[in-house]
Amino acid sequence: MNLYLQTIVENFNQNNLPADWLVVDFKEFSKEKSLFDYQQKALENALKALYLYYEQYKENKSAFYRHYQNNGLNQDLSYNIKKESKTLKYLLEYDKDYPINDDKISFEYFINRMSFWMATGSGKTLVIVKLLELLGYLMQNNKIPKKDILFLTYRDDLIDQFQKHIDEFNNAGHNITINLIDLKQYASYKQNPILKFGNTLDVYFYRSDLISDEQKDKIVNYKNYDNNGNWYILLDEAHKGDREDSKRQTFYSILSRNGFIFNFSATFTDDRDYATCVYNFNLARFIEDGYGKHIYISKENIKALEKKQDFTDAEKQKILLKIFTLQAAINKQFEEISKISNNLYHKPLLLTLVNSVNTDDSDLEIFFKEIEKIALGNGNKEILEKAKEEIIAELSSNEAKFEFEEKQLNQNLQEIIQNLNYSDILSYVFNSSTNGKIEVLKIPPNKQELIFKLATSDRPFALMKIGDITEWIKNKLSNYEIIEKFDNESIFRNLNNN
């Protein structure tokens, strides 16, 4: 993939920027936080791209697009109206902004955008908040046009996180204060703006997946917020790749047709996002530069659980024991690390994704039944030894290397696995010292989560989160006592605190 915009800005010497474009300190965030070098680099690249588009090319999309072409862009990134008619039909109402030629709309009319390809955990939100500060300064000093700003992300908890970072930024005493406003208050706020003191930047926010072409309770019609296309829009993971999301990407483009889009994500799939990527610090870069965790992807095939007729009960048990052996070994290693410091690593978590939930003999049901056998003490010691043997053989192979690195796995993990027994699996996987029946805990108002623990333990070992637990309780757990638990509305949301 070619990251043309990053190449363009990195070939542009920052010393060529006028001094009054270099006023914002990209490092300082709050008393507790400063931006890493790579986060500052993302902002420096964004600043240079804004200078090129607004100062050098005076918002001339055709000229800016030719600059891309002069720097190697030869892909046809046009939108095909016929092939993508269901998602692009909304552009037909704006034919002056998106002229059609041979059933295509040239990508040059969408060139007012930049993307940030940044790994999960790399601190995208800090970069977004500092980018808001930068936009505020540039607008207030007439370096870029004054436009409304809209922040969009796809989950309520991400909006909550964004608001917390804004509060932290505001409390740090910067020259600018960011004022967050729900998008649904846009019309009323414009008519009756709140009296502000000091240097304040208004930023509207909303759930990206609630932007639509219709108006309902929480769903908003993009046309009601058109603002003549004069938005600076910041997207945080505001894409999933389905048809509905493709429609929303069209809405974002329309809303910012006379403004600019800043798209932040850990994963991109569209060549247009790669072409306009102003800064790449994806997972590979994140790890290679020493910020991320070492990642190893096992070559073991655990899909045997899906092939329900082809594998014996012993083979299915071996698959589960491989998983639990690894989990127990990693938890045991974490226990040793915690003796040095509690801050060196987080408590390991096993995440299992399944394809089927409520069908007969579903993936989730098979997984649950195998867990139950081991919990009750019906595991076979010979199968456990075979599972350990196969894991150790894989981990000791010359091909067992971390992703994005040439490093071999630590021998210590293999030694821990070698010495594991069923007692360790009970302790480090089931949080129990003895075998026992599985008990089911349910939070009354919560229709998506079930919690599991052994009767011999006071600590849960598993959380199930599915679309609706009602059918599972009725059809799969009819022989279990369901215990109601009232102390928390969502275990899943608070996993990091457990």
C-alpha cells in the first residue's frame, strides 16, 4: 500500500513553515500526561498537510490532487456511481461539488481529508484532543477557515473516554478551552449560544453509527446538520466496512465537502485511506518501536470444535486443555511478575469468539460442555500430557517467533507448561482449589451477560456476552440454578477493574 500523503509531508521541511504556524506545543497535555514522540510526529505531519492544503493550494482540490499525482499517485481511486449506486446516490444531489464523468466521480473531490493509521493502545485520543487545540489556534489566527467541528465515534464508552480526556486537557490550563456540545443541540445552540469566558473552542460530538438519512429518536438525519458542508470532522474508529457504514462514509464526505475529514483508526481497508494517510503508526510499527506487547500467533488448529462429527471427545478435550494449559502458564508467569511489581503487566484474559450461539450443538454449547467436564474433574491426565507435549513442541520450534519481530519465545514459558497439572488449571483458569459444579450468575436488568463460577470458589472464572441470554438460559441452562447478582450492571464494561 502506498501512503502518498505521509511521503508528501515528510518530504516537506518543517523549517519552511512560517513561525506563526508553529505556536502549538504538541508535547504537553496535562500535569500527568505528555505526548510520546510518535504522537507529536502525527501532529507535525497533520500541521504540514493543513499548511499545504490551505496555505499553499488555497483549498484548490484539483491542484492538491495533482500534487499527489506528482508524488506517485497513479491509482484510480474514483467512485463508480453505477457499481456503488446504493451508497453513492446521495452524492447526486450535490452535483456541483461531485461532478460525474463516465459514471465516475474523481477522487480529487474527496482529497480534503487525512487519515491516521494508529495502533490500538497508541493513544489516538490524546492526538485527537491536541489536533482540536491545533485547529482552534489555526482558526482563531485566520490560518485556516473558521468552521464548526464535529467528533464522531461508534460507542458510548468511547465518547465517555473522549469527554474525560477533554476535561483533563481543560484542567491543565492551556490557552484554549474545549467546550463539548451534543450534536442534537446544534440548532438551539446556534440560535442561543452560551456566553463564554476566555478562549473557547466549541466541538460537537455524536455516535457515528447514528448518522443516517432519516430522523428518529437518537438517529439523526445528516441533512439537518448540513451547514453547507462547512465541517471539520474527526472520526475515531468510525467505520466497520459494511454497506450501512459505507453510506455513512458518504454522509461524512457530504458534511465536510467544504471542510476537512480527519480519520483515526487502527485498521483501514480502503485504498483511499491509505493514500491519504498522513501518519502510519500501525500495530507493526507500534511493536517494532518498542511500545507494544510481543505477539505470538499459535499455528495450532483449534477449529476442530466446529467440525462436530469428525473429532472424538478426546480430541475436543485436548483442544480445550491446550487452551487452558497456555492460560494457566501465562497466569502463573503473571503471578511471578506481580511479585516484582503490579504495574509491569495486566492480568491475562482468555477471549473466545464463536460463530454460533443458539443453534443445536452450537460452537458455544460445545465449548461450554468441554469446560464443564474439566471443571467437574472428568479430564484425562494422559490427554493433558499429550496437550502439553504438543504445545511445547510448537513453542520450541525454530519457526516460533513473535509477529513483526525476529525474537524467539522465552524458554521459561515452556518450563512452566512442562510442570503444570490439573490443580494448576483449576487454580489459574477456574479460580478454585478443587473441582466443582458450575454455577450461573445473572444480573437482572442485563440481557446480554452471564457470569460463571465453580460452587467451590467465590470468584467467577468466565463471562458470556451474547446478543440475548434469554434463549440460552431457557434451552441450554435449564438444569442449572440461576443466581441473581445485583452489585453491577455490566461485568464486561468493567473488566479492567476486576
